[in-house]
Amino acid sequence: MSKVITRAMADDAAKKIAAKAYNKKVEIALEKLKKAVSEAVYAVYPKPLVALANEYPAFFKFHASIRICYEGHYSTDFPAQDNTLDCYNSYNGVLVSIEVYGKLEKLRHAYKNLTNQRESYEHKVSDALVQLKSKKNVEANFPEALEFLDFGSSNVPAVRCEDLRKILYS
């Protein structure tokens, strides 16, 4: 029996490897973005309104996504901390300065770039594993991936070519 790598196995392993390499970085970037969005929103709201919302939360909306804009431009939805107060009309969004908006956009792009890098890395690892084809080749060329591959379900009989050769040469 030989141990071969199927596309499904390679994809599963690549997902785990990419998670190990990128998930912490992506999580940190997302938390920075959420915190900055929440801080920007609370900087705009009057302090008495925030205090009232904290005292009587049932009468206010709290969202994990907030629409933010700067004067004269379309609004963009940003992820925010789960308990972020949302007092504005969701079509218009929270109005912030262009500097604050630029900072938020920069953080959002950093987060998106990391998620894109993770996806790209995942595809490259999956393709590499499929090209290696067997456990033996993985052991020789990419041994770090072995712990993420499950060869238990991939045992296939080795191809026996003797009978085929006899027919060919007879």
C-alpha cells in the first residue's frame, strides 16, 4: 500500500498550516481595527449620551459593525467591538475627520492584506503538497507538513504493472 496525497487532504493540511502561520497576525490586526473604530465612534458621541447608553442599554443599539464616513464622501462599514454604540442613521454613518478615517482605512487595508496573504499561502501550500504526491516525497521535501496530513484514509493499492506488460509484449 502506498500513501498518496489527495486534493482534499492537501487542502485540509494547507488550511491548518496557513492558520498556524497567519491566524495570530490576522487576529491582532482585526482587534487593532475594532478598537480604533470603537474609539473613533465614542470620540464623536457626546459623553452624556454614552453614559445614558451604558446605564440604559435596552434603549440603544449596539453593533459589531459601524458605518463611518467623512464629510462629502460615501460611508464604509468597519468591524467594531461587539458592544459599540450605534446612534446614527445607518445610511449616513458616523461622521469623523478625514485624518481619523484615513487611519481606519489604513488599519482595514492591513487586515485585508493579511487575510489575502493567508489565502494565497494556503493555495501555495496545497498546490505544493499535491505536487509532492506521496508521503515519501513530503518526508524528503516538506517534513513540517507531515503533522498536518492524515494518511490514514489515503491508502491505495500500489499499481501492479506485470500483467499489463505481459499483454503489451505478447
